[in-house]
Amino acid sequence: MINFDNSATTFPKPQSVKNAVALAVERFGGNPGRSGHEISKAAAVQVYNVREKAARLFKAEVENVAFTPNCTYALNMAIKGLLQYGGHTVISSLEHNSASRPVYSLYKSRGISYSIAKAEADDEKTVENFASLIKPDTKCIICTAASNVTGQITPYKALAELAHKHGIAFVCDCAQASGVLGITLADGMDFICTSGHKGLYGPTGTGLLITNGAFPLSTIIEGGTGATSAELAQTDIMPEKLESGTVNTVGIMGLGKGIDFVNAKTQERIKAHETALCEQLLKALYSLKGVTIYRSEGASYAPIVAFNIGEYSSEQVTQYLNSRGFALRGGLQCAALAHHSLGTLLTGTVRFSPSAFNDRRQVSMLINEIEKIALGKVIL
């Protein structure tokens, strides 16, 4: 199989990541931060080293980098940590369910209120849409840096400025941006929530919640932290405050090598490579009748292409491509708001998302199969 579903998780992984995972299982099996013996301390050193790497990558203080199982956990912790006691938030019309569902859950269970700002091709209009929805009790803006459906890049720097102008927090979903767009806390967000297994090339089961420390979070998970263990109250010490329970040492060590891989390649080169593959596909798609491409003039895009072919559902197309050896994502990509905005709730879209390991030959092979569908040479 040729994987063009790297927005879900990058695969294959760098060999260095595989080696780190094996080494972690073989040599670093202690519980970091839970004991004073050498096995525990050795594991703790490895975890701290990766925390430092992540801090440098995102320009954060080391203690403000918390490991999570994935981006969904990071978003839940940030959103519920800010809003579980009430208030109002503004989210974008492109949000993944990892952001929209926690907000809706709080609306149903805690009585918070929320507004949805339309993300447009014109960045200024998008910012204006957010600004018009801010109220006296608004506590935060929540917005993805890049849509996981179409790849549309939002004006996250301008939204950060807007949030700070109103003295409220900015929570940014960077799952599709990390490792590609060069996002850091210097861009203005208060919380960066991201996966470790996508653009950072780490193993699944890894994520990051990174904060600048300006807005403290109430906890939604409490438990063993290795800090202030004599107290019943959850510790206020970061990052332990947000890392209850044993961390994923194996995954974290793999993530560390994933970050090394990204740093060695550079995010600029990775983005350029993946964008070139997207442009190769787009050139072919634009030449075919009956193909709908979900891009708007004037908008900027991360290396993702969303499309549909004729009257076929996205699942029909991806099932055929799967039978021909290509992995692409059909359906709604866990982003109901984005598909509502696109008008594709019934059909979904076919999503193409390459990685650093894909090449032009593979894209040419994919184009050949797509042409068969569009030209009626195969019936799905």
C-alpha cells in the first residue's frame, strides 16, 4: 500500500523512530518520576530530553510542555480546563470534532455558550467574523491552524492578536500544522495542541499540550504525578499537573527521534516537497471533467487536497483506490463543521495528504487510477 492518508498518521515512520521505540522497550522500562532507583531515573532522563526538544521546537519553557496521548486529549484538557466552570467561546467553522465536541459537551452539561465564526478565503473577513462574536463573558478563541479536511490555513497569528486584545486565551489545534508550518508560541497562541504521530513523525499514542503559562488550566484528570504526593489536591507544579498517571515513555522516545527527523529535513523543505506533490495531483484533477476540488481562490493551504469525482461518494472512490493499492481518506474526516461549511455532509470528500516519504512516481500512479474513474473506464 502507498499511504496518502498521512493527515491521519504518518506512515512509514523514520527508521530512527523505530529504533528508539525498540530501545525504550529494551533498556528504559522504568516508570519515570515515580522512584529513586536507577531504572526509573534513566527513563526520566529520556523523557526530559524529549521534553527539551519539544520546547525548543515550539519555543516554549520546558516545564510548559505536557505529554498527552494525542491531540484530542490536549484539546480537551485545554478547552475544558478553561471553560468547565462556564463562559463563552468562539470556534471556527473548520474545527475538527476534537474541538467542537468538547465545546458542545460543555454546552450541554455545564451551560457554557459558544459561537461559530465562518472561516473564509479572505483572512481579514475571517478575523472580522471572530471579532463580531466576542462577548463580555468570552473566555477563549478556539481555532485550527489548518483544516484537516481541505488544508485551508487560518489566520492564526491575527486571531492570536485579536484574543490578546480582548484579554482572552487562544487555543490552537496544530495537528495538521506541526512539522510543516513552523508554528511556535511566538506566533501568539496561548495553547498549542498537537499530535506527535502526524507531522512530527512519532508513534501513535503521542501528543503535546504546550502553553505559554499566561492562562492556568483547571484539571480534568487527577491522579499520580510524582509531585506533592502527600496532598489530596492535584499538584500545581507543571508539567506534572497535566500528566497524571504514567507517561508513554516508549512513544515519547520515538517522538524525540521524530522531532530530530523534522529538524534535520527542516519544516520548510518538508512543506515544499509535500506541496509539490499536491500541485502535481491538482494539475491532473483540474484537467478532468466532473472532478470537484475543494479549494477557494485567495486562501492558503497546507499540503492537503480534498476532492470528489462525479456523483460517486467519497467512500466509493477510496474503496476502489484501496483495491488498487492506495490509502486515501474518504468520508467526513471527523470534522462535521467543516463539511457543513463545504456542503459535503452527505458525500464526504476524498482526502489526499502526502508525507516526506512519498514521491512523484507514486502520485503519477495514483493519478492514473483517478483518471480511470473520471473517464468512466471503471464503474464503481
